[in-house]
Amino acid sequence: MPRQLVSPMLRTARAAGKRLYFALPAAWFEPRDLRRYRTELERTQWLASDEIREIQVQKLRRLIEHAYASVPYYRRVFDSVGVRPDHIASLQDLRRIPLLTKEAVREHARELLASDWRRWRPRLARSGGSTGHPVELWVGEDAWNMEQACHGRFFRWAGYTVGQRCLGLRGTLENRSDLRWYLSPASRQLSFVGSSLSRDTLEEIVERIESYCPHAIIAYPSVLDAVARWLRAANRRLRWCGVLITASETLYPSARALIEEHFGSRIFDWYGQGEHMTFAGQCECGTYHLGEEYAITELVDAAGVPVDAGTGYIVGTCLHNYAMPLIRYLTDDIGIWQPKPCGCGRGLKGLSAVEGKQGDFVVTRSGRMVSAAVLYQCLLDSMNIEGAQFVQESNDALRLRLIAGPRYTADEGRCLARRVAKTCNGELAVAIEMVNDIPRTERGKHRLVIRRSTEALGLGPVASLHEEPY
């Protein structure tokens, strides 16, 4: 055969093989453990809460024994507080182990690796670094599979099955200025590539939604919020009917209402972290059910004392990561316990809300904390503002960065500044700064509040660990 014909034939064969591969069901190529966990989670979600606690205790005992035997950091910590593996016989006993901070993970990363960590076929994971100091850790394959199974179960609660047509609006995927959209044939997900949201970009996103007709849109809340504001300003009705799924940023109640109104669809939100410590997703009743088969979740107050009702900092213990176990890992996130059993009938414990990060609060001179959710409400009536960000650099001043719409006026800005000042009880001087763009994080996320004050008034010792660096 002539040599000049071989290369085109190989390219044709490869292309045909690729088309055949992507035409086959994605489930055929899933790890066996992922399929097993998916089946298991469909059953365990309906167990009584006591039965789910027993599953957690059994997994916790195995994890503690492994950590004591194989992880130098935990052998030293357990011995220092007089705890041995056989002392951990219940979820209450877990509280005898000290909290693990991000600073401790960075300082003792090598000591936290199990002696047999490679056996668990780990992948490197990284936190989002919203506090300026990302954490890197190794997550074993078993933990990845269980977390993916939890994601799949949550998607089914929302009415979406992985493999159906999907549109992803979750920030930058590639650092290429010539690429705006990326289609993954295997997952049938069309993803927006880029972190800047101009008027032209928002219009393009709307056109893509209507032309691609995805079964689900998986997005950062801030991106959906920007699209909803564009639809409102353009007085345009979106020709689409599907599922809205949000994650990775705090979903404020007022933003939820605005998005659902202009998209004509209900939002299902999920909560997780780059450290893969715990997971929660909303059911049809709105409760953030915890993936309790995957992790143990606690709430603690500013002093590190467990909170059994109300609000606290989220603490997670992944029960499946044997490569680099992180036990009682303290996150920056704030959650609220669900006060009563959910009406959906699932036995999984739940949160009524995830309030965001400790840094998502403005702190006044008197120590009063004003959440980003409350500040967001001040923006709702501002029809001609396309983007906003609150920056606090001292305890008596707040800078409000605004992206103006085409009909924005200075009077509207002054009215907004007065509204924000009143919301902060008159304790902060509010200054307006007009900008053309508000930079997002390297993962394409938008931070509504940036607090750079070095004083943590009234926040307590745990909160003071997570101040935004100036």
C-alpha cells in the first residue's frame, strides 16, 4: 500500500473509533466501585437515621484504626490527648479528637500521608483558595468514587441523569482566548470557557441555552444571576425549560428568587469543597441532605465547641479517604442545622442553609456581622447595575465596586450607597467605585464580599484564623 495513503487511513480509523467510543453508554466505562456505590446509595438514603448512624460508626472505626496505624500525624496527636482507636465507639467520641485546621494541613502535609498512601491510587486535590491560601491534599480513588456517586444521587433528586444533554456555566476551563465553548462528547456537556461576562457574552449565553436546549444547566450562582439581570434589563423571556443546578458559590435567597423568576425553573443547589471533606445537596423539599455514607459532618462555634442546633462552622471527616485522612477538618463555611426531619422521608441528616464563608461578612465597628446575603438584597432594586462587589479594608469604611448598565445614573448609585450604609447600621462609610470589570478567581468564581480588615471583631478564635489577607 502506498505510504501516502497510510496516514489518512489511520486518521479516519481513529476518528471512527472515537465516534464509536462516545456512542457507547458512559456507564460501561465507569469503575466497578462507582456502580456499586450508586446502587448502595439509592437504598441507604431511605434508611432510618439510626441505621445510617451505625453505618457511619462502622466506617469511622475502620478509618481511626488505619489513621493510628499508618499516619504519623495522628499517632502523635492521639497519643498526646490520650486517645486510642478503641476509645472511638460512637460519633460523640469523635469529638475527643482535636479539630484540624488548614494551617495544620499545610504545615504537616507529609505527616498526614498514610505510609501506604500510593496503594489507594490517589489524585491530587486543591481547595479553591478563596482565603488566599489554598490547601493541597491527596484523595484516594475510593473517596472519589463515593463522592461521584453522591453527586449522581443528588442530580437524580433534581431530575437530571448524567449523560443527558447539559450546559455548564462554571468558569474558566482553558486559558485560551480563541476558545469560548467546549463540548465533551462523552458527557454531552457544553461548557462556557472564560471568566469575563460582558453584555455580548451574556447575550451569547442566552442564545446557546436556547439553541442547545440542555436538559440541565449546571452553573455558578453568580453567572446565572448575571444572565437573569441581563434578561430583566432586555425585557426578554428565555425560551427554555429544564433543570437548574448550582454549586461552588453561596446561593443567596434573593438571588435564587431572581434567577428562578427569569429562567422559569427551580434551582437545586449543592455544597462541597475542594478538599472533598463533606457533601450536601438539596432534595425536592429544599433541605441540604448530607452525604452521610461518605462523610461525617459537624458544626462548631467560634471556640470550636460542637453545635447540635442552629448555626456553626462546618467540620468534615471523609470516611473513604485512606490515602491522606483528614479527621475533623475545619472549613471556612458556615451552615445551619435543619431543625426537624425533612418531608421527603429520607433519613439523611440535613442543613437548612449554607451561609457561605466566614469571609462573606462585613464587620462593623461595634462587631456586628452583616452577611453577603443581606448586602445582596440592597442590589435587587438597582435595575441598571450589571455587577457589584463589596470591599472592606477597614472597620469603618466600605467600598462598593459597580459595573454600570447603559441607563445607570449617579443618583441611582448614591441611593444604593445610602441603602447599604443603613443596612450596616450607619457604622460604615460607603464609597462608590465604578469599574468596567470585576475580576473573578482563577476558577471563575465571583466573590460578592472581600474583607481585608485584619481585625476580627467579635468573631472568636476560630474565625480569626480565616481573615482575608491584605
